[in-house]
Amino acid sequence: MDKKRVSLFVALFVGALIVLAGCSAEKYGRGIDAGAPVIMVKDIMLKPELQGRDVTIVGRISSQCQSNGCWFFLQDDTGQVFVNLQPENFVLPSRMGKRVRVTGTVTTDQQGYQIIARGVEVK
């Protein structure tokens, strides 16, 4: 093979690996809404206009329901928020410490702020 073909082959192979690596996220629920604004945990507390709105938030799982995976706490650089999976009837296997993206609705309950998740991606 000449150098151009070898270079093309290597470029295609590397590109395929990148695409496959990007597709490796585990998906639960209805998925991530590309149209939902991406926010930080602190925004939930500082921006009351987010109440009742769909958002996407990124962080790590700092604590998780051990019995059936129906909730977890998401931690980012600005704080921690409760993520409730139960209202949408899906569960998340144990993924402690993993990086996640969550799309859901910002709400409050007796314990404080929470996200009612519609979709979760685990990286």
C-alpha cells in the first residue's frame, strides 16, 4: 500500500474508534433532552424561574438508593441535588462515583430542591 492509502486507513480507523467511544454511554429513562438548558446545581437555588422547568445537569453520583436504584444525589462543583427517578418509573443500577447527565424537571419537596428525572446517561 502507498502512504496515502495507509494514512487514509489509519484516519478512518481512529475515527471509528472515536465514534464508538462516544456511543458508550449507558442510557436510562427517556433520554437527554438536547433542548433543555444545561445548568449547575447552584442555579437551582439561585434562579427561582427554574422551578417547574426542564433542565439538564451534569455531575457525579455521590450517594444512591441501594435497594432498587430509584434515586441518587448528583454532585457538581457547586453543590449537590437529589435526583428522583421514581415518578418516571425507571431505576438506575448502582453507579456510585460515575459521571452522569440528567434531564428532568426542577421541583421542591419537604426536604428541599430536587430533579424529577426523565432521562439519565452514565459515562
